[in-house]
Amino acid sequence: MAFEDETIITQKPCIRKSLSFEGEQQKIEHTGSREKFSAYISMVWPEEKLMYNFYDEMNSTNTIDHLESLKSYTMKNGLWKRLILIWDNASFHLSKMVMDYINTQKEEDWLNIIYLPKKAPYLNPDERKVNQQIKSNICANRFYDHIEEQKTAVSEYLDKRFGRWYDDISYDT
């Protein structure tokens, strides 16, 4: 079983509470760049290991690409036969293109989708355990000169904090 969620990570610095001396405010030098990227993150439960992909935007095509990545890692070495994926009701999850893809996957019987109720992000552990932590621990109060630098920092953080579930698949089927 896996929970899936997406988040937008922007290069624009986000200011969060930080410790400073009275009368002094933290200054963050930046170029004004507003580049951004989207992270599709799937957390296998209950092990809390991650599989993620970075894209320029969130859309149906990238959603299908992420599902294809999940499929290849789920079926890796034949350890798993199917995946129960829990995700929200984002418009690109419900698009005709994605729904057609999901319906074709039913024939292979590797994917079951469960939709979370609308406006219930608190039911998805990815929201608080991963997305909020990325934005607080990696993006807040700092500016990355290049978006690739930021992607690397996010990737290293996720790998160190959670690990990748497809690197060491050894779960019971």
C-alpha cells in the first residue's frame, strides 16, 4: 500500500520563524527567481520509504509517468503482485487521460486506486510527514542559486530521512 501526493517547490525563499536577536531580522539574499518544480512523492506504508519523481509541472502526462515508475518498481524482481495506491482528488488524477490509463492497468491487475475524501489532506501522511518537512527543513529561510541545486538538496534530504523503497525491496508479498 502506498500514499501518493504532489507538492510544488519554488525557488522563491519562504520566510519561517527563526531565532534572532532583538531588533535584527534574518535577511535572505536572492535574485528574485521564481522557478519551481513539482515533486510527485509516493510513500509505501507502513515502512515510510519513498519513491519520488521531479517534473516541471503537475499534469496528466506526468501523473501517468509517475504511475509507470511505480509500476516498474512494484513489479521489480517479482516481489509484489499489486499496489494499492491512495491519493487525493486532484484534477489531473481525475482527468480522462489518467482514468483511461488506470482502466487499462486493471487488465494487468497490478494497481488499485483508493481516493481520499475531498478537502481532507490530514488523511494523507505524505502531507505532514513529507511535504511540510521539505518546505520547513530544506526550503525555508534559504535561497538556492540554481533550481538543480534545490532539487539535489530535496533529493538528499528525502533519501537520508526516509530512504527509497525501491532500492531495497524486501517486504513480504
